[in-house]
Amino acid sequence: MRTKRTTMRTLMTAVLLSGVVALGVQGTRAVSGHAFASEIQREAGASYRAAGSWRARIEQRELVGKGVYRTTRSRIIVAGPARYRVDLWESTGSGGETASTTLRDGDTLYTVTTTGDGETRVHVLENVPPDLGFVMDNPLGERVQDVVRARGVRLLGREAVRGRGAAKLGLDRDQVVWIDDETSLPVKEQHLSDGVVVSETEILEFESETSIPAGELDPGTLQEGTRTVEDLGFSECDPPEAFETLGFRPLGPADAGPLTRGIAGVDTGSLAADGAGRPSWVEQYEGPHGCVLITQTLAMKPVADDLPDVTDIPETAATTQVNGRPVSYYDDGWKTVVFFQEADISVCVEGTLGIDELLAFAASLR
């Protein structure tokens, strides 16, 4: 990473010395460096996807009235898609504050909320199916998503953020982000309206770790309060046990490589009360360079000759053949997705791996 960044700094110097400028965000003068900006985009996505376990402190400010900002401070610990903790403190700008904690421990999700008057409520979701949601959708991940999915990114120059060197990018007319030289991750983002900052996110601390101590993600450390419990209908089991509910035996990887199998089982939460709907097999894998989620469901129609039975494949998806199967796939720099159909089973494989790795994993499913 450091070697790559040295090369990128050299490129930045060359761009700055070229003296080629163009009109940028909010009428400022921006350095022309589309190739360098595109490289930063790619590296931001790759760095986040490879981070694995990490912890961060983040501060977000949002304009809620004339000169009044609501501030949200967060402390995030991520050990994987099924093990994480987020502590939030939200201030309204008028002295009030609410606090909340979200902790996921396997297939159980806890949310603890303490209001300004001191009342604490605990909401427990049991039998939660595995997903990649929080790994992708958190205050840091959302900033990375903004960067990698932006079009026409412009290099606006360089600015230090909290004493650290950073490249300043314009994502659109009213959005600016700063990318840290060392981590390649966003350290600051601003949204503007008529030149006024209406929201700002700043990454105060970020640290990638090989592992997170179990005690930091222990549900026993959560504050007690008035408790409610809800069952989401996921049942952890092995593939042979799932046949009676699913009507098929799920495919599994012949060789998962460096990936380790995590939570797996049947999700019946989408079933209607009258028994309509289709239960799904959901299985999660984790590894040193990312994670994978496999979802398998009985197809709604006979197998087509050229496309899998999936209705939400984006227009940008490409097609190929894997083990004689027609496969649709896409990689938008944020996550990678592969769709295919095997006999009467519709399969979706998504993850934070590169597309070649994900296609190889999909090809191993038997």
C-alpha cells in the first residue's frame, strides 16, 4: 500500500505541476487528474473490502436549522458480518442527547436505546438470517460506497485532515470527499447546498485488526432495560436437514479455499401466514480478504436456456459460462454478485471478493 501510494503521490505531483486546471465544485478551481481520481476510487473500494476486522470512531454533523447542527458520534467494532457492535450518541444541538447500541452475535441482534430522560429499552431479534448488510452499510462503508459508485470524479487537489495527507475529490457538484494517503479510505465527506455545508462526516480514528477480543462483542456487557423479543424465522442447520423445508438440497462449495463457513440454515421469515412464498437457504463464508453470502431458492419458472431466474439483474451485468451454466455477474467496485440457475434452484452469490474470486467460488458449487 505504501509503495503504491508513493507512486500515486508522484503522479499527483506531475498533475499539479502540469498547471492544467478546470472549473470544479462550487466554482473552485480543480486540478485535472481524472486518471488519478479513478485510481483512488478503485483503491478505496479494494482497501475497504480487504480490511477484515476493524474499529473506528466517526463524527457526523447535519444542519437541522439556521446555525444548528445535530451531531452523531459513533464507535464501531467489526469482526465480521455476524459479529459487530455500534455505539451511537446523538445530540440535537440544544443540549439533549440519546444513546443507542447495536450488537450482533451470530443469529441474534440486540438494540439498546436510552432516551434523554434515562429510560432504557432493549429490543432483541432472534434467529436473524446471515447477510452482508452491516459490513457494507455503516457510516464508514457508506462513505466508501459514495466514492466507488460516483461517476465523473474530479481531483480537486490535496489537503491535510487532522494532520494526515489526503487527496480531495469532487464526487458531484455538491459533494466533496477526502481520501487518506495511508489507508486509502475516506477520512472526511461534505455535502453542500448553495455553498453551505449541510452535512459532514469525519473519520476520527480507524484501525484494521487481525482479530477483535471476544469480550468487546459480548452481549453480557449491554445495559439492561425494558426488553422485547422478536423471532425472524431463521433456523440454523446443515444442508441434509433442510430438504424437507426447502424441497431441494442446497448446493455447497467443493473447495472454499481460504474461506471458512459461518452461519448457514433455512430462512422462513418471508413465508406468508397461509404458507405461500418460498423459503431460502442462506449460507455465509468468511476469509482473510472478504466474505461471501449464498442464497438459494426454488425457481419460479422453468430453466431458461440463457438466463438465470432472477428479475433484478442490473443492465450493466455481464454474462459468461461457468461449468456449462449460463451465469450473470457484475462488480460495481463496491460488491460483486453472481447469479445462475442449477436445475430448479436459483442461486445468488454475493460478496466483497474480487469478481474472479467470486466466479471461481460459484464454479465450485455442487
